[in-house]
Amino acid sequence: MRFIHTADWHLGRYFHGVHLTEDQRQLLLGEFLPLVKESNVEAVVIAGDIYDRGVPPVEAVDLFNEVLTKLVEQRVKVLYIAGNHDSAARIGFGSQLFARSGVYVRGELTADLAPVVLEDAYGPVAFQLFPYMDPASVSNVFPKEDEAAPRMSYAAAHRFVIERARKVLPHGCRSVAVAHAFLAGGQESDSERPLAVGGSGNVPPAVFAGYNYTALGHLHNPQAVGRAQVRYSGSLMKYSFNEAQTDKSVSIVELDGAGEVQLEQVALHPRRDVRRIRGAFADILQDEQAYPASQDYLEIELTDQRRILGVQDQLREKFPNFMHVSWAGLSEAAEDRPVTYHGRTAQSQSDAELFGQFYEQMTGRALAAEEQAVLASCLKEIQQEARENR
Ligand SMILES: [Mn+2]
């Protein structure tokens, strides 16, 4: 059995004010679908976070519809689950109908843990689909007799459901688990939404020990956890600047007749990369060698020791899709120099003055009179609320 493992597409993602759906469309239609065809796989597994949010934009739904349809036309089976960003019920839409076309979906966790069984030349392979599950949904689906029992931890909830699922697998059958969870030892990036306050990266990889391969979603950097066959494919694209160093890929999984797994990572190439550049403003603007003009999504770290007004417009000409400027040199120098504005330090300024100064630094222009009026009324409201709550 040869299949592609991917996850965390986050269709409809909004990144620093830009809708990424068009980038996602070009990547999926222009690179992913041809890859599916060339790599001769029998199935595509998407391990959750299909969409970026429970109610995704229409363009994102259209895109997923188009990709699914093309995969079915290419006679490839598709298996997908809901992640923590998805609405479980909406992801589950049409699941019984879709199964007739070879598209297998688990949106909500149900007591029915029967696997999807696909056949290859060596016999059956059981795919067990575990949509995103938190302790509350597990206790809802499998109520305990003892109501007074303490609430399960994430780890206990996963162990409970997976042990149960193992029992319904045909004996001796090769098996693949598909899940959306945070496993102990996994490395986070800046673009996952935490599963729970205080973190819940405590599901031990060993709960998946019985499976020949575990296709995981949730963590956005590609990585194995515990052993090579328990794996996060990583997200479709870079969704935060701290992922800039790691290129995205999908995993091609080859499961032989004995259940042994061969893995191959195939890199993805979106039309615009997410990158960080760092340097002095004048260099970044003029040095074509070190800083070539680019359409990429950039975070620009300026090392200048003095703030320069109006950098945004000039940077925009060379880097039309840059997203963020930070003043790295300023914070280093600011340690021993109090920030002043019209000759006064921050401590001696009013909130309105401080905000006006911040606004000017960010946009390069001062607040207009009517903007100052709006600001004043907001501040008044905030101060009033603060007084009432005291
Ligand atoms: Mn995700």
C-alpha cells in the first residue's frame, strides 16, 4: 500500500492581513495533485485541520471541493479527519455518501471505531480514523458508570479510545492510525492553536505502538515522534515566521506485505515563501546581491539604532508582500536611552500621547484630528470601566 500523508492544510488561513487561499489553490492544484498522480499512490490521508476555522470562507470550501473531486477522478482514495481548528460536525458532512466514492471521513468521534479497510496486493490494510478528541468529547461518547470519576487527562482519553479501537481490528491485519493530537516530545511552532490551556503535549507516542504507521496532524513542522513510523507530515504551508527555516513537505508512505514502512519526504514549493531578513535599512533597500527584490512574505528585522520614519512605503516598493517590520537594533540600544518624544520620557506622557507616538512610528503619519477624538473617547471609556471594576 502506497499513500500520501499530509495534514494541517488550514484552507482559508488569514496571515498578517492576507488571505492565503489563492496560494493554497496554486499549491494544491499546481503541485500537490500532479504529485499524487506521479507518485502512483492509492490513497491520500489528511490528518486534520482541513480548514483554518470552524466556519471557513467560501473560497476555502470551494477549493477543498475541487481537490476532493479531482482526487476521486484520479481514482485515489481519500481519508480525512477533523482537527482542532475544524468544526467536527461540518467536516463530517456527507460522510456516508462520500464513502461510496472512496472518500472516508471522520468529523465527530463516535462509539463506532470500525476501521476503513483498503485492499492492496498483499491483502487488507485497516485505517483507523481518530478525529481530534479532547477528554470532554471522549467522556460524552463513552460515558462512564462512575459519574464521580475524575475527568480524564488527554493522555488517558487517547489511551482509552485507542485501546478500544485496537480490539475491533481484524487479527493480524496491517494497520494505520490517523490522528490529530499533540504527542509528548513533539516540537511546536507558532501557528498551532494550543489544544488546552497549560498545554496537553502529554499523549505518549507509545499509545500508537500497535500500528504499522501513525499519520499525525497538529504540529506544523514535519517530524517523527518516538520512532520513524509515528509521524507528523507538517502543514501545507508555513503559517508563522518561526517556521521560516523549515521547508514543508508531504510524506509518501510505502507499506509492504509484512507491514514494514518505507518513507519519503517530498518538498512543497508555494509561489511565495515565508522568510525573515535582517539588516540595516539602507542595505536592505540598495544591496541587490544580499537582498534581491522578492514577492515572498517577509518579516524584516531592521538593525538600525535610530528609528527611520516612512520605511514601510520604501520597503513595499521592493518587497510588495512584506508583512512586518521590527526594529531589532532599537531594543538593544534602548536599554540605556529612555524613549523620548518631543523631549519627554514615556513616564511623563499621557496614554493619548503614547498612543499617538506609537501610531506615528508604525504608520509614518500623525493621528488626524478626528482620529484623536475617537482615541480620546475610547480611552475615556476604558478609564471609566477600570474605575468601575476597581
Ligand atoms: Mn493545525
